Amino acid sequence: MISVVMATYNGERFLVQQLESILEDLPNDAELVIVDDFSRDGTRRILQEVSDERVKTFFNDRNLGVTKSFSKGLEACRGEYIFLADQDDFWVKGKVERCVELLQSYDLICHDCAVVDENMQTISSSYIDFRRSAVGIWRNVLRNGYIGCCMAFRRSVYLKARSGVAVAPMHDVWLGLVAEIFRFRVAFVKESLVLYRRHGNVVTKTGLRKFVVPSLGAILSRVKLVAKLLAIRLEG
């Protein structure tokens, strides 16, 4: 079974388009698990109006933040193959089939995406090239390449990472580092399967460059994650 997990928050502007792109690509026996993080705009109404039986929606009664919301969604999903999705992107047709095919050889994959602005105009044709993303624990501590909207993984990876998802600084880098440290089969795949929409202050290559440069605090938090994971692995 395939599960897609999405967290929403004040995402009414692009949500309908994203939902359509996902549902058009999902098989009939899949599920789309959505956790709304106490949105104050029209997001809740949009979700309540979705009639597709594959969609399972949960509404937080207070704002929990993106990591805890994704953790809640992951807890609720039932699939062997798990995909993460953002509320404002667009899935390329065939993404699901291709990712499931890749997951026959790997346990976690992070595919490429084209970075676009709010009008779907290309900012960068390859996030992997722009970010220089690749497998490597310390490489991803210094310059994280794991981007949730491009990640798909087997349930075994989630079960290994499960206890830390809600408390990690970001769920996607946690899942990626867990997979690497515990020697799951991990790959960055140079195939663009998502249009990764950036808006606000990240709508030019200059803005995107600022967005991807990590702060010292972010690097230190990842170092702590690695230390914690290595300790757990040594104990095991």
C-alpha cells in the first residue's frame, strides 16, 4: 500500500492544485493522510470539501508546528511505501509509479525537483545540482540535501526513525540521517518528479541561494542528531 503524508497550515492559495496533482497520480488503494495545523484561512474548508475516499484528514486543535504535524500523519498512515508532500507544490505525472519502482532497489530515495515561483516559472531546473545533494552523513550535516517533498521510503525506515520524528528539528533530515546511519539503502535520484514552489522572499536564484545556506545553529542541531543516532547504534 502507498501512503502520502502532508501537513497543511494556511495553505489555501495553492492547496487545491497540489491535491489534484497527487490524487491523479495515486492508485485507488492508496491513502493521502493530511494533518492541518490549526489553519486560520480557508485551508480547513478546502479539506472538508474533499470527497475522495483516499483522503484522511486530521485537524489539530492548536498549532503544533510542522514537525509534530508530520509525525502525527506518519503515525496514522498504513502504507509500506511512504511519501512526504508539501501543501504548495505540484507532482509530476508518474511520480508515484517511478518512486515505487526505485524503492524495489532502495529503502529511501530523494529525487530531484525543479524549483519554480508562484506562477510556475522556473527558478532552477535541478535542486540536486543547485544544492549539490548526495549521500553522506557529514555532507548532509553541513549542507542538508534531504528535502521532504522529494522523499519516499519504506516503512522499515520510518519504524527505525519513529521515536525521534516529533522532536527532531526537521522531520526530513532526521529520516535521511537515520537511514544513512543505520545503513539502509539510500539514493539521491537525478529525476525531477516535483515542481517545488517557492514564494515570498525566495523567488529568485539569489533568494534561493540564501534559503539553502545553513545557519550555524542548523549545523549544530544536525551534529547533535548524528551524535544521538551514533550512540543509539553503538548501544544496539
